[in-house]
Amino acid sequence: LPLKDAVQIAINVCDALSCAHQNGVVHRDIKPSNILVLNDRRIKISDFGLIQLLTPTVLIRPALVLGAPVYMSPEQIRREALDYRSDIYSFGIILFEMLTGKTPFNEGDIASRHISEEPVPPASLNSKIPRWLENVVLKCIKKKPEERYQQTDHLLKELKSYSKFILDS
């Protein structure tokens, strides 16, 4: 996608995810086919069939690995407790794909690669990606949830604060 479109879509997806997360909903299956882009670039997130409701003291451990392995977080693949940061990881994989035209782990043992392999920097595949945006992507797809954005609101705020340089051009 053109950089401007990718950033606008990313902001809108984050806004929708932020709304879900603020209401205690973890989607658990964020992938391109579940993100509907309307003509006015508004976003609708679909397929809430795998959602998980969080309470402050309960994190649900999935009994089965559900979802698209290409977009799954390491903790989801390992069937560990999930929270909002799992959706942030999946979003980061989608943002990587929007900016480079491919996902970071798209062949071989994809699940294992999500767990153990560091992705190539997105700017090495698309030199038009600014450093700040590459840093956002790489922070979203950190292997350890505690190294990612801790809330979707923080991610959204960062995207919006830098995006003016791209969206206003």
C-alpha cells in the first residue's frame, strides 16, 4: 500500500482495537480478512468468534490454538494466557505487511519462527518507511508481551503523533 494509506488504515484499525480493548474484549484473530476498509477509509473489525473477555484478575488460556498462524502472537501459539498485547502483535504483523507487501514469517515453520526468530527490519524491504514507523512496527511484534505497547491507546497516540508528517504531505 502507499505509505499514506497504510498509516491511515493503521490509525483506524488501532482506534477500533482500542475501543474493543477499553471494553474488555481481546479479539484473538486479528488478520487482514477480518478488517473491512470502507470507502471513506473507516474500519470495521469483523469475526468476533474467537473473542475473549478480560476481567482484571482473569486471563484465559486457550485450550486450542485458534486463528491464522501467520498473524498469531508467540504466546497464542504457545497456548499461554492472552491479553490485549496479543492483538497488538497481530496488528504489528499486518502493519508490516501493509508497508512491505509481505509478512515477516511466511514460509517454513511459521509458528516456530514467530516464537524464536527476529523479523527483518521492514525498511530493509521498503526504503520509504520512516525510522519512527519501523520502530512502531518492531515494538508491536516484540516476542515478549512486556516489551510491546502495553495498551492500544499508547500505540494509537504514537501513530497519530508522527503520522502528521505523512498524512499532511
